[in-house]
Amino acid sequence: MPGKLKVKIVAGRHLPVMDRASDLTDAFVEVKFGNTTFKTDVYLKSLNPQWNSEWFKFEVDDEDLQDEPLQITVLDHDTYSANDAIGKVYIDIDPLLYSEAATVISGWFPIYDTIHGIRGEINVVVKVDLFNDLNRFRQSSCGVKFFCTTSIPKCYRAVIIHGFVEELVVNEDPEYQWIDRIRTPRASNEARQRLISLMSGELQRKIGLKVLEMRGNAVVGYLQCFDLEGESGLVVRAIGTACTLDKLSSPAAFLPACNSPSKDMKESPLVHPPSHGCRSTHNSPIHTATGSRLTQNFSVSVPTLIYTGMGSGSAGKEGGPFKALLRQQTQSALEQREFPFFTLTAFPPGFLVHVGGVVSARSVKLLDRIHNPDEPETRDAWWAEIRQEIKSHAKALGCHAVVGYSESTSICEEVCILSASGTAAVLNPRFLQDGTVESCLEQRLEENLPAGCGFCHIPYDELNMPFPAHLTYCYNCRKQKVPDVLFTTIDLPTDATVIGKGCLIQARLCRLKKKAQAEANATAISNLLPFMEYEVHTQLMNKLKLKGMNALFGLRIQITVGENMLMGLASATGVYLAALPTPGGIQIAGKTPSDGGSYEQHVSHMQKKINDTIAKNKELYEINPPEISEEIIGSPIPEPRQRSRLLRSQSESSDEVTELDLSHGKKDAFVLEIDDTDAMEDVHSLLTDVPPPSGFYSCNTEIMPGINNWTSEIQMFTSVRVIRLSSLNLTNQALNKNFNDLCENLLKSLYFKLRSMIPCCLCHVNFTVSLPEDELIQVTVTAVAITFDKNQALQTTKTQVEKSLQRASTDNEELLQFPLELCSDSLPSHPFSPAKAVTVEKASPMGEGNFRNRSVPPCANSTVGVVKMTPLSFIPGAKITKYLGIINMFFIRETTSLREEGGVSGFLHAFVAEVFAMVRAHVAALGGNAVVSYIMKQCVFMENPNKNQAQCLINVSGDAVVFVRESELEVVTSQPSTANCQSSCPGGEVTT
């Protein structure tokens, strides 16, 4: 499908002074695509040039249109010396290649320089004319839509969910090439940015080709990452879920974004008619197996299988043959796929049937130089090993698929830790095939799976479990067995019955290691990994019990490697599921030393503080489950030696455990055995987690469970904090304390800055920790604050739970109502502390006229609005009417005057604000008015305080969309004659 690219340079404004004699600039523009370059005339003596150039035309193949970015370079003309560079603009052409996308890119783009930042703006118009090409051997994938959101896009319905797609491309890093020794820092940074843009386009094209081979037309949950391997090279990789999507044409059919998620999903015309199928998610004790294998240089794999909660297919008296049929149908639908993985975390109704547990795998690799960029077989083989382990773990849980799947890396010098995790699940096969599933199977599916609790039921035979577990009958339907605790990597299912509110739960861990090289370093890291993983999950279980909750959703575990330490950070949202049993308490026990009196008194005091904390948390999060007699529930499966207990990895003596009193009322208590100083410090760390201030709640999922009275205020923010550790007498305990204080102080500062929004909830809290240099810790947080009305009466979930117990087979109860309205971007500013930078979502510095949509006529009563940015997949109080393509941008910023720019805080704050401005400009030029599913996937900061230098690399992505406010949508439906005009107008108000 060859095409013609047309570019017009209109004007520039606010250019920097380049001629000191006249305090003006002689600016001209170079337009480059591929190997072809055009130039405008030189506009003399002006900071606001008006070029109004002719149309520059590039006749190129569609493969180049996908791979190559359009480069626009603004320069200052010098007669007797080399022209001075002012800055560059990279424009991705791919959004113009969709059949439903905009036909023109037009707007003001910030002119960006890697040394000085934004240096003015340039007005550019870009058009693409494509010619039909039916060549079956073509190498382009034009027409395949990409979405960053991990759920089915709001104005589409999924016809078929095909499955997992992945690809990676490799190349040499320009930063480590020999020519980098003689070229300027600006030239080196620009070479790096251009190469990453090329690799990103090539990767997206190859992913699209795989989707076309699967007869799909879209990629949902697209996640692209950059691995900076230093001298070994540069790797760009991506994963996603291939789907066949249909556009919903009627404005009235769009999802009601301000209603509850459960209502949204029921009324959603997403995959086929809605059913009352159930989802499941579980977790269990942690089983860590370690093994080593040599691949090329050196490789140690640490597959960690986390079954947190289990399931049983034949546990109940009913549905055994049906579940066997369902499993057979699902397996036949998935056995054609090498890796039946799905990057989705939220699903259409009936897609998830059961979830077997969290499965994860890690592998330590020794990097080798990339000799041939066209043959990335080595990296492909590494990831294939990891995925094969994940697949085998899922099969051990009686599941045939993995949902909520993600991959990540952590690199330090020559060592790379590859990590993958997901949730093992049993899926409904009717979503995976072209209508080949028998209708009777769908009918049996709806009849046999009770609403609100089916996803909690164990998916395999309880008599042949691959690990010990504590099972009881479901507290909702009382027909199937459920685990006592549940961990997942997905969002809370919309039909889940939840009691009270949720909360953010984090586990933090640091471990020192000796500095070593090559294989010795990789061996030391692989030996530490299983113990770190175990202790991270130990903390999660402890804190979950301390909150009085029994399930975790959105679990994300990061293991980061540095030169002399390893850091682990786990984040999840804790909830109380009505279908699972009430969690027992936490009981402290241990040996009595010689001074037994004071020791027992201290233990008794700690026990009292723990009990008081549990009681306060239950009151804070409104956890008041109804009392149910043991006769109704049924007795748990007898497990004499595998009772619910929580022990440190250093103490594994089963003889001591049998002597402990595990009773805690009617429930078994988790036991914290104190046999050394470290164990006592662990107990103290449990109690040092300060709850959020009154009026604040937080979660790392899109929606906070238990809150249903949202208001219109919404505020996205990004915060980066960097601290340098003292190398004197650094111990594991001191390191843990510093890391805990860093994260807690970061949250406290956010609460302080957002205090004017009380009561509010921080949703989609995404923590990222990195160790860019020796003794340097960096934590990046992106989240969105949404306010809710505290005076409105909250729907009592206890009453709904009691109703569901009486009518277990009835329709789903709509537990959560979320009336969300359009957001406002106002937030009072406060001084920044010296060691951090916080950037909140504000208006673009490019002026009010930056929103353009040339494909439709402007509405007479439209109001120009700031481009909204949110990590959520929806716009509160509005409906998304059009997806314009993904925004995937990579920026490098370098300075040789760090102190003069305000230190680390000022440098990072200015850079993140510039990133926001450039993202907004590109979205506005596409005709969009919002970015959803925004994520900062990478933020790497490097500092040399002795030379007053610093460098930062940021990678951001999201979906550019057009949204319409609900009030405007009502006008559209009531006045069809003006529907086209209204639906294309931005719905936001001007707020600064």
C-alpha cells in the first residue's frame, strides 16, 4: 500500500534568541523523512517566523510510513559558520494509517532540544494519501489498531479475543558507539532518540503483522518497553492481546462512564450478549524452586510459583461433568496457541470462569554483546523459557490460560533479571472461537456459576492439589470450595461481592549483596532471589491480615538489581470478599529467653497493639461481615500439619509450630514466630505503616472498591523522588528503614499537596523503583486523585451480602455505583522538597489555541479545553467516542548546569512538565482532547554532582481519544441533526 506523505510548515512562535547582536533569530526548517530532506526559506530577524511553505511531498512505501518518524528540525541560519540547532520535533505518522483515524495532523508542536528543553513552537500540517495494495506478501500492517488500555476499549465490542502477541527488536546503543567519543552530547542524544523511534515503529509493524495472521484487527493491552543494556545493546520489546473488535456506531450505545463498573459491563455490548458467568482469582502458600541452566554465557532461572488461593473443578456435588466439558472446550480452543496469555486485566462478562492463582517466573541472565541486530534469537529464547515456565505453572493449577500477564526487566552492568507474572485462569471458550461452542454449553455456564462468587471457586480437584491449602465452602453460595486468601494480578471483577472499602497494601524489602563481576554476580543474585520473593509475600500476607482483609487484586512485584543491593517492592489493593472466610488474627509466639518476665511482657504488649490495629482497620474500612454459623458453611478440610501460618524464612522448625496455640476465637490465627532480632523488627515494621489521613483512601486498581459516590473533581500527578544513601555502616535493617521512610514520606507529601481535595481517593497508584547508580534510590509514582461526596449515604454492602446469601443463584447485585463527572485540573501548588519533584496535570504552556480538529467543522458553541491526561481507561463523567491511536514517546534530557536549574528537584520537575506539554500537543494535533491509560513506563535518572551534570530518560505512552461530556451526548441523542457537530467537539472547560 504505497502512499504519499505531504507536509506543510506554517509558522513558528516564541523561538529563542540566537543572534545576540539583534536579539532575534534567522530561522529555517528542515523536513526529513527517510533519506529525503526538504528545506524552507530562511525567515530573517524574527522570533515568530511565518514560513507558509509549499507542500513537501514524500512518495514512500507504507512500510516506511510505519517505521520512520517525520523529523522536523528548526535551525538558525549563520552565514560564516555552521547553522545552530534550535530543536527538533518527531511526529509519528502511524495514527493517520487507520481507516477510522483522523485524516490530518495539524497543530502547534513544542520544539524540543535535549540540552535546553522546549524552545518555542512550530505549526505543522501533515497529510497522508494511501493507495490500495492487495499484495499478500506485503510487510506492512496498516489498519491494525493499537490500544494501551488493558480492557476492551469503551466504544468497541470484542468479537473474538485471539490471544498473545509478542515481538522484540535489537540494535546497538548509539551512546556506546565509538563515534560517541567525538560527537557532542546533543548529537548523541538525538541519535539515540531517532533510533528508538525507528525501532518502536518497526516493532509495532511486526506486531501488527502477527495480528493480521491471526485474522484480528486490533491489539489491546499493548505494552512496549525499552531495555538499555549498555554496551550489550538496546532492546525494544512489546506484548499485547490480539482481538477482533467492532466499532459501536450509535452514540447511545457508548458505555455510561459515570455508572458503576458492574452496570457498565452488564449494559456493555462487548463480546456477545452478557452472561452471568463468573471469574476467579486465588492464591496460596509460596513454593519457590530454583534451578540453573547454561544458555550461551550463563543463565540462572528462578521460577517462583505463587499459588495464593486455589480452586477445585470437581469439589462440589453439582457441575462436575459440566466443568469437565468446559475445561475440554477451553483446552481445545487454547491448545493451538503456544502461549495462551492475555495482557487484559478487566474482562467482558462471562470471560473469566475460574482463576487458579498468581504464577510468576524470574531468570537471571548474563548479557552478551548483540553481534547481529537482525537476529535477536538469544533474547527471544530467554523470554520463551520464561513463558514456558509460566505456562507449566498454570497447568499445575488446573488452568489453561494466564490473564493479567506482564513482563519486565531489571539491568545492572552485565546482569539482567527477566521477570514475568500473571494469574492462572479458566476461560469461557466462546470468546476464543468463531461461534463454534455449543449453545447448550453457554446455557449451562450461566446456570451453574453463581453470581458474585464463581470466580472465587477453586478450579481443580481438591484431593489432588499441588500444594497444601486451607479450604472452606463458599460463604456466598455454599456449594463450592474457596481458599482462605486470594491473590491476583487482575482488577476486581465487576460482579464481585465486596464488604467495606479497599486499601493500598505494599511490601518493601532491601538486601545488600557483595560487588562482583560476571558469573559471580549473577550467581549471588540468583541465590538471593527466592528468599526475597518469599519474604515479600510474607509481608503481604501479614499486612493483609493486619487490615482485616482476605484478597489482593492488581498485584505487581518488582525486583530491582543494583551494584551492591537488591530491592523488592510489591503493591496491591486489599479487599474483603464476602465469598471468602473471615481472616483470623495475627498471633506472636516464640522462645522465652532467660529474662522471661520482661520478654513475655513485651510480646504481650506487641500482641495487644496488633489486635488493636486490626480492630481499628476494620472500623476504618467498614468491614462488618454478617455472622454465619459453622454448620451452614461446613467444616474445612482437615490438614493437621499444614494449618494457616506465617513464618519467617529463617525459622522452619515444624516441631516448634505444633506446640503453638493457633486458636483465635473461631478462626485459625496466623503465627509470627519471633526467634531473633530480625523477626522482632519485622513485627515492628508491620505496625509502623501509618494509615492515610482521615478523608484519604488509596488503591492501585482503576476503581476503589466500596466507594460509589464520586464527584467531578479528578487530578492526575507524577512524583519522582531520589535519595543518596550513605555507604557508612550500611546494613539490611538500615536499608529497609531508609526505603520504607522514602515511600512513606512520598505518600505523605502527596496527601499534603492534595489536602484541598478531601475526601478523595488515589486510584491507579503506580510505584516504580530503580537503582540508576551506586547508593542512589529513585522512586516514581503516577496516580490520579478522584474526590467523592462524604455526605451521600453509602449503599450498605452488608445488606446486599445477606441478600446474596439468601438468593445465591439470582442475578448479580449491583454493589458499586460510580457517578463520575468531568474532571477539573486545578490544584494549589506547594513548595517542593529538595529531593523530589512532583508534577501535576496542568494546562499546556503552548497557549489556548492548541486544540485543532481539521477533519470536522468547528461547532459554534464549542469551548477550547486543555487536553486531559489520566492513567484510567475512561474519562469520568464523559463518554469516549473515538480512539485516535497510541501515543508512545521517548525523551532524553541532559544538563551541565544542574545546580543552576534548581538541583535534582527543579531539573526533574521541569522535564516532566515538558513531557506533559509535548504529549498534549501531539494529542491535540490529532484532533483529540484526552489521553487515557497514560503510563510513565520508564524514568531513568543519572547524576554526576561533581561535574554538575545530570541526564534523565523518560518513556510515556497512552491512548489519544475524543470524549464528549454526558450533557453534550444527551443533546446529540435528542437532536440527531446536530449529532455530527456535537460529537466532534471537545467537552472540557478551560481551567488553569
